Amino acid sequence: QVQLVESGGGLVQPGGSLRLSCAPSVTIFSFYTMGWYRQAPGKQRELVATITFSTNSNYYADSVKGRFTISRDAAKNTVYLQMNSLKPEDTAVYYCNAQQLLGNLYWGQGTQVTVSS
């Protein structure tokens, strides 16, 4: 069973930074794409960012462009989400997601990010 282990959430003041990590139990290159979603209280889960390994291309939601960066470290078998200039509206549970080429989809357990003064 593939597992995605997330870490790095926490409480940060507006304008601050956090880095989320997602480490799968298998090589990251067994996935076609990995990404981060988030879900705020009372809202639907939304896509934040993705990285596609075959094309080395990234996607960002408009709400995080210029502030968040998704990246991979093959040596550490980890995908990161660097979040800068955080805003209160970024407060949510952040979920790591991984999809294989044949369609198998995996989710992490979620990590809480709270942006508040």
C-alpha cells in the first residue's frame, strides 16, 4: 500500500513562510504527477500546485502564483511546497496527492497550516 507522509505544517504569522514536505513510501518517479491540495473549513478541497515529472512542468492555482513553489528532491525522495508571503486565507489542511500514469490516486493524511497573528 502506497503511503504519502506529510510534514511541515504549523502556525505562522501573515507574511511568514512554511515549507511542506511529502515523502512517499515508493520512489517519486513511480508517479506521473504529484501535487498539493488544500481544504479550508466549510469549503471544497482545491488544487494548489502540481509537478509533472516527465515534462518537469509545474502548475499553480492563481491564488498562490508568485508565492508558492512546488519542487522535488530526488535524492531525498520528497516533494516540497514552499509557501511564502502567507495570508490568513491560506489557512487550511494541506494534502499531498500522487497519481500514477494508469490512474491510481493516493492521498496523504493532511497537515494543518494556520496563518494568524
